[in-house]
Amino acid sequence: MKELSKSTPDLDSENDIPHIDDENESNQAYSDALASDPVARCRSLVTTCRASGQRREELMNMIKEGNTSNAWGKEDEEDIRLREVQLLRDVDTRWSSTFLMIDRVLELYPASSIFSHLGKLLILISLQAIDAFLKQVKQKDITHHALHEIELEVLGDICKFLEIPHSIQELLSAEKTPTLSWVLPEYENMLCMLRDFREAYPQLRRTVSTSIAKIEEYVAKSRKTRIYALAMSKWRVLS
């Protein structure tokens, strides 16, 4: 994503997310959802729901009322409680903002649709917050922004992909003064995680491969410098 840093691949450009892979042609619905740019659809949904203070307040009230009436379903025989939070916009200058935007949308969308994102079986007895909000009569002019289940599935996979650089960024930002001896090994770790992800999610292979190639290019250039050898020797001492 653009917000990761200038030294990481630009994964948030119009041409990079999403791509259609030949391996995924058998799943036409997934391919079509991927081609429709679900990240842009998600961004449009968030922008619309946050367009006014009234809409933001109504969405928050929907969450609160659903929690009070046990409207969000059950998990392990316990009533689900949604966090009383707002949708998040992504901002080019904010680290991991696209990941955080998608993650928040998935949190507040229908439970049955985010099964692959959360990896938990949820018993749905009603709609989740965003869908319930968009189905209100007063919101009929923005109902078309609702995301389909297959789009949510694709977003869930993209979210997992973006969580990899996000986790590296979070780890490095925990250091008050991150140095090359910390950063360079984490780039290597990120490459390993991306390769594993590429094998697990072949439908996103092209996007992941592009990211890996760009990171490998930067790492290869850094290896030719004396500072790389010094940084790695410091890392071995610190570790």
C-alpha cells in the first residue's frame, strides 16, 4: 500500500489491486468480483456512510440498538456484541490505512459474509450493522453501495494480504528508533510471509508476486552496499 513507505511496493495504485489470475478462471464469480475493484467499492461505501454527521450517528445508533436487542447473532452460544466504532477512511499519508479501512468494514458487515476473514462459524439471526443501516428506508438513495457476499470474500482475502506489511510496520514502529539492523531482517521475514500467502491464495498470485518482486529488487540493491553488511552484523549481535 502507499501508506507502508516509499521503500515498499505501491500496492494501492489503480493498476495493482485487484488483478485477475488465469488460475482463478474456474471461479467466475470470484474473478468478476476481483475485476470490479472491491477496494474502490469499499472506499466508496465508507465515504458515503461517513458523508454526514447524521449518517455517522445513525450507524452508531444501529450498532448500539443491535447490541441491546441481541440482534447480531450468536457465537459459541454467546450473544455477539459489536464494538461501538465508526468506519475508517483510508488516507494516502497514513500508514496501513487501507488495511484498517477494509478490516473495519468486515467487522461491521454480515457475519455470514466474513466467515473467511474471521475464521469462525457464526450463527446469523439478523443483519449486521452496515447492511442493516443501508436497508433502512431513509437510506434508500445509498443502498446501491451495499457489498455483495462475494465482494466481501475477496475483501477478506485482500485484507489478509495487507495484514502482512501492516504487521511488519507495527513491529518496527514499536521501536522508538528503528535502525537498519532491525528493518532489513524484517523485510526478509515479510518476503517469506508473502511467499507463503501466494501459495495459500493463488487467486491473488499476480498482485503478491508483483509485491515480492519489488521488495526483492530493493533488498538486492541494499545487499550491494557496505551498510547492509554492517547492519546485518549488528542484528546478529543484538539477536
